[in-house]
Amino acid sequence: IQTLRACAEGHSQGAVYLWGPVKSGRTHLMHAACAHANELERSSFYIPLGIHASISTALLEGLEQLDLVCIDDVDAIAGHPLWEEAIFDLYNRVAEQKHCALVVSGSAAPIDAGFALPDLVSRMQWGLNYQLQPMADEEKLVALQRRAAMRGLQLPEDVGRFLLNRLARDLRTLFDVLDRLDKASMVHQRKLTIPFIKEMLRL
């Protein structure tokens, strides 16, 4: 988090590579970094390469002029020569700049991601590499309670565990449901209890 904050604030140049399985928080961290850069009126750009089949590599041209560039799911282009060359070129252009930070994510370490271009793998290994682990249920419970507290809600432990046991356990789903429950509790003037949640979510 400190590294990504530094990238967003302009205190760190070069490249960072994040890797971990689906729902390990890669996309969330990138969105947060871009949002932080935007709050500081710094330019940022986010692109998920899972959509590479519907876009052109020309989209990467000139990105080194920005303050922060976040490229998500880079391993989606593994084995596609044009895209691998384009990402490699972007790494080189960013390396020549003093103001641009590049954050790239994939589901595996660069050497295990299936890239055909050895030089691209080498570039990805140059900078900082961080492996992300999915959160354990206890950590998700703490995250839910903190999110609730930020919204002025009290989320008792038994209620949080009920949500974890009854819903998909990725944080996006849990946070979306918590937001819905926050609105419902205001409308009905009721606290977050298991009976109230069962009623609102029809569980």
C-alpha cells in the first residue's frame, strides 16, 4: 500500500508488478491508486487487458506522459506477439521518464505467466514484485466491520459472520450488500440484526 501510494503521489518512478489469484485485491488496489492520484490532481490511466481483443495496442501510445499508468490482467495478452511487444515498449518508454509510475498486475509471477517474449519477462522482474494473497474470513470480517463503521453503522460480529456464511465471500459482493443494508437501515430506522438482514435480503 505504501508503494502504491508513493506511485500515485509521484514519489516513486519505474514499475511495480502485483500478482495473485482472482479476488486477491489486485484490481481494487489499482483503482485505489488511480483515485488517490486523481485526488491530488495527477493524471492516471487504468486498463484491464482482459478486453485486449476489442481494443488496439495504439491505446498504449503516449501513456508514459501520464503520472500513473495501471495495467490490469497483463497475463491475458501472454502469447499475443503484438501485445507483448507493445507492453515491452511501454516499459521502456516509462523507464526513460522521471515522472511516470507503472503498475502492472497478473495472476502469476512474470516468469510463470506464459509470456513468449523473454525481454518482457525481464522488464517485469526489474521493478518491485508483490504477491497478493486472498483475505482469510477473519480479515474479511474486520474489513466489513471497518467499512460499516465508516458509514456510521455498527456491525456486530455475529451479523458479520452471518453475511460471510450466506453470501459470496469476495469483498466486492460483501461491500455492495453492506451498502444496500445501510440504505435499508436508514429507510426503516432499524439496526443491522440477523432478522432484519434476512428480511431485507430474503435469505
